[in-house]
Amino acid sequence: MALNSQHILIVGAGIAGLAAARALALRGATVTVLEQAPAITEVGAGLQVSPNGMAVLKSLGLAQALLDTGAPRARALLLHDHAGRRLGRFPQTRLARGDDYLLVHRADLIEVLAQGARDAGVDIQLGQTVQQVTPGAAPTVTLTDGTSRQADLIIGADGLHSPTARAVVTRDQPFFTGQIAWRAVIPGDNSPHEVELYMAPGRHLVTYPLRGGTLRNIVAVEERQSWAEESWSTSDDPRNVQQAFAGMGARPRALLDQIDKVNIWGLFRHPVADRWHAPGVALLGDAVHPTLPFLAQGACMGLEDAWVLADQLDRHQDQGQALAAYQSLRHARVTRVVDAASRNARHFHLSGVMAFGAGMGIRMLGLVMPGYAARSFAWVYEHDVTGGVSLI
């Protein structure tokens, strides 16, 4: 009941912001979302929503809507060497909620969340660019057109280069990891609904189906000295990624040859912020803990943040206590996930004797302990921030 009559402004209509909007509105808050884009359009590519993220979508009453987009259930992780030889098959069904591991087009998840927010009474205002956020008892958002908005709480879900975060915390400078990534979507090929990972010295490629297998997502990562802009929307020439992976096996090369549009971005390591809130202002998602893509948890961490923030605001009459509880509940888990994602990058790019030994070990695990991969990350996937509570 603490949220009744509360007016909350959310900056950013991404995954975390829209999930928070619905979660708060269903608990009684009046919610407005400010999004700088002129329209919520089909942007981005594929992402993975593992059972911990699906737990939030179920509790928000949106799981079936996401399934209705044709998002395939990921049946297994297939590991291959640089030549395309299979090293092991690790079923996702070994997870406690293995059927809740979906391969999703980002635009589909955004549309499901946006419609869910609107259905809950959220006002999504487009073309609203935030210039500054001022914390305080009456926190204020100042827009680039010179107008300002006040609310009982302002939530920054405005991503990596968040103007809201600047009002809360001074962030350490990120450092370039020595890796860049290409992202592309190609036509589907009716392959099984599995995540394929191809590992090679200094590079790796991940691919999986989207939208019922009609599309296929590709993420290709290469180590290099130079760095690209930290933005996944920067376009590149497809020939660059094709040339970088020319030494791979026949299947990854054939997939890359189908690319006609590709985006490139530099991968940077960001420390998890040590402060997530100020008077009247809170942060969530990439605004406070950007993560590398090597554990496929960026979207899920944003969904978890959204649920926990809304839940704590509903539990505490005092907003400051609610925000402190939110950070306390989330900081250690997010830090562990971010660190695990950073370690995974090194495992994918081994060479020489190390790669040979790792390949032998993966083959043995695939034969003797096929559930090992799923169980080793059960602490990520089987976590449920909702406790089984449903708002619908």
C-alpha cells in the first residue's frame, strides 16, 4: 500500500524500465515513462531470457505473451572447437525450470513489456530527452526542451550512458577488455532450438534461433588491440567479421557469409556502482551495473532489479529505507554475475595446449556429466527474486 498515490517517473523505455513500470503500476503507483526515441521500434537482436528472468515475467503476467511471439525454448548448449567439431552437448533441461529458458528477439520482449505497461495504466511518453536529474525531496527531471517534471521518485533505467546516474554516483572509468563484438541477425535455417558456441584462439561465435526458427542471432567476438565505440548500434562492413572468422569451420563460415548488415561494439568492463540511489532517485539495469555478454544475463539482471525495486518500495513506507533495502538485496548478486561473465570471456579464447586440454575436458564432461554446465550456473538460473508471488 506504500505506493498508492505515489507518482513515479522512469527515464528509459528499455527492458528494465518497462518491467519496473508495470511492476509499480500493478502495485498502485501512477507511473510515467520518458523515452528519448520517437517510437518504440524493432531494434537490437537476440537475447536469452533464462529461468530467473522468466520468473519475473511470470509474476508480472507476461510469460505467455512472450511465448506467443514464437521465442524458442533453448534445449541445450552445444560447444564446438574452431574447426566446428562438437566437443559436448549440455542440456538446459537439466535445470530445475529448464523449459523456462527462452531465446528472444529483443524487440519482441520490449513490445511485450511496453504493452504490459500500458495495460497496467502506465503513460509512455516518446521523444522526451532528459538533460539533467536533480535529487531531493521533490526530485526533478529537466528535459532538453527546457521543461521540467517533478515526481515522488525518479528511476533511471536509461542505460550505459545514463544522465540519471550522473546525479547519483561518480562512476569509475570503464576499461577496454581488448575485445570487440559483432552482432547480426540472418534468416533461420530450421536447426534445433539450441545455443551453439564455437571457440577458437582469440575469438568465439555464439548463434541461436529466434522467432520460431525464422531468424538466427549471431554474436562474434574477437580480441584486438584497437577498440570500437561502446555502442552496439555502430554499423560495420560484413566482410570484416567474415574475414576475422575465415579460419573457423564450415558451419560458422556459412552463417557469417549470410550477413548483409552487422553492428560492432567495443567491450568494456564497468565496475558495479557502489551507490544506487540518492534522495528521490534510484538506478537499475545497465545504468548501475553494465555487464559483458558472456553469461547472457544483462536482460535478466534488469528484470530482477525491476521486481526487487518495486517490491521494496511497496514494503516500506519510508522511501529511503526502501531504496537502501533494494541496493542491499541486489548488489552482491549482480556483482557475482558481472564477475562470472568477465571470467567466461577468457575460457572461450584459449589456444595451444590450453585449448587442447580444455577440449578434452569438455568432451569428457559431455559424456559423463552432461548436466554439469547447467548445474554449475544453477545459482544464476534457479534464483527467483519473486518468491513465487504473482501480481496477476
